[in-house]
Amino acid sequence: MIKKDGTYVVMGLLNTDSIAYATGKKIEELGGNVIYTVQSERMKKVFFDRGCPDLPKETKDAMTIKYCDVTSEDEVRNLFNDIGDIDGLVHSIAFANPKTCLGNQMHTSSFEDVKLGFHISCVSLSTVAQYAQEHMPNGGSIVTISFASQLAFPFYNWMGVNKAALEALVRALARELGREHVRVNAISAGPLATKAAKSIPHFAHLAQTWKRISPLPWDAVNDKGEVAKSVIFLLGDYSTKITGQTLYVDGGASVVGGELLKHEKPLKTMPMKKKEARERLKRMQARQNK
Ligand SMILES: NC(=O)c1ccc[n+]([C@@H]2O[C@H](COP(=O)([O-])OP(=O)(O)OC[C@H]3O[C@@H](n4cnc5c(N)ncnc54)[C@H](O)[C@@H]3O)[C@@H](O)[C@H]2O)c1
């Protein structure tokens, strides 16, 4: 799946809760080398001082972390010039000022904030893709992370617009970079408890919503690794003819109309208890038919 000893750039590390961290860890488990990026030199210090309290010293020492603010074309260019050839790239980056871009109204009072959010959350994928592809002589794969852009969620406001634009950009870049044998795709993940997510007002409500609409059990705290596995799929050689797509890794919430009925909700236990569960369902249906 992941190229053994291949080099993968994973952008968007903040702390060990970041989707970037879960993804990098998975790449390393599968034999790839990871170069993480944080936003600034200061954020690298923040990661080591406060962002990874549970990591043993050897693990920290073994991590390669560079910094790159994706709004600076110079920093993006320098990053890829420093790194050399790579096999894949993960863009796990977004920002929106919660006060002006994520409120209970679609504010337009701070257009500068709206523009900055668009630059970081969408346009930056194009900047990094342009420079990254020059360092993919054997082709490669670029994956970004989106969220449910087909629906309007409360408070997600301008970030929802940015995610819709990001998915459109994925298609445009897939068209452009296919000639270089570079694939570009997005994962649309369900809600996960990270720093970025916590800045969304009423994020807890969103996570609760998933419990009501996701046919598969969804755990906002522990499912980052599951999302990371799908990023690996799109990075690796089991998806070589897939490009320009948004793959939903959201427990199935995106295809469900309305809330799940009581008998449709995911079982709390694993299928070992299937027989028991089937009998429980039969009893419930029998009661409903009375
Ligand atoms: N957490 C969720 O519920 C969820 C769901 C779907 C999609 N996503 C997306 O996943 C991606 C990763 O977010 P996360 O949830 O892991 O949160 P996170 O806060 O851990 O990661 C966001 C990263 O973006 C970086 N960033 C912001 N501005 C930057 C800039 N100018 N230059 C470089 N980096 C910058 C931050 O430093 C941080 O590392 C985001 O695109 C987010 O929208 C998150």
C-alpha cells in the first residue's frame, strides 16, 4: 500500500490529536518515511512542549518536522526544495476565524478573515500541489481532508463554503496533474475531536448528530486512525486509477436521509452478538406489529 521506504509529506501537525499525526503514524507503521510540517517554527516548539505529552523521547527524537506557512509561496517552495523527491503528500490544513467565519450568521463584516480562511483551507492545496508535483518524478498521490460539503451544518458557515471549493479544486487539480501521473483526492471525514474541531462552536452537538445519523458506529475521539487508513488507501497503490474524488469516511452519515430509527442504530457490541441482536430485532419488530 505505502511504498516501503517511500517519503510522504504530511502537512498540518498541531498535536497528537491532529488527523495529520494519525496519518503519519499509520504511514510509518507500514514502512514509509514521514516528513511532518507545522505552521511555523514556534508551532514546532509548541508541539514538543505541549502537543505530545504521551510520546516517549525516542519517538519524538525520531520525528522529522519542518515548518511551512502555506500562505507563503516562498516557504512552500523552500520546503519542497529542501525535501527532494517524494511519493505522496497529505494536506490536512484548514483555518477560519471562529468569531467572524463560524458564527450563527454568514457574516461578511470581515472579508479579510473570509479571504484568509479561503486561502489557507482551499487555495493552499493548489500551492502545495504545484510545488510537490515537481518532486514526484515517478508520479504520486495528494490527499486533502474535507467535511460534508454537500450539506449545510449550523455554525460551519464559511468553512462549509471552503470545503465545497476544496472539493472542486481537487477535481481541477486531478485534471491538470494527471499528465504528470499525480493523483489528487479528498477524504470527507466525519467529526473528530481535534483542536480545529474544538474551535467550531457547538462541535459537541455535531458529534452527537453523528450518533443519530451514522449507520456505522462513529467515535469522534478514537476514529482518527480509521480515517487515516483511508488516507493510506488513497496514497497507495490500491487506488492507482482513482483521482479527483471525494471519498466519504463518515460512518455512512452522508447517505442517510433523516435520523436513524431506534432499530437501525448501530449495535453497541460487535457481531459476535449478531444472533442475539437478530433475535432482539425480531422481538422489537413483533412488538411493533402488534
Ligand atoms: N476534526 C474534524 O472533525 C474534521 C472533519 C473533517 C475534516 N477535517 C479537516 O481535517 C484537516 C485537519 O484538521 P484537524 O481536525 O486534524 O485539526 P488540527 O487543528 O489538528 O489541524 C489543523 C492544522 O492546520 C494548520 N494550519 C492552519 N493555518 C495554517 C497555515 N497558514 N499554514 C500551515 N498550516 C496551517 C494548523 O497549524 C493545524 O496543524 C482540516 O482540513 C480540517 O478541516 C477535520
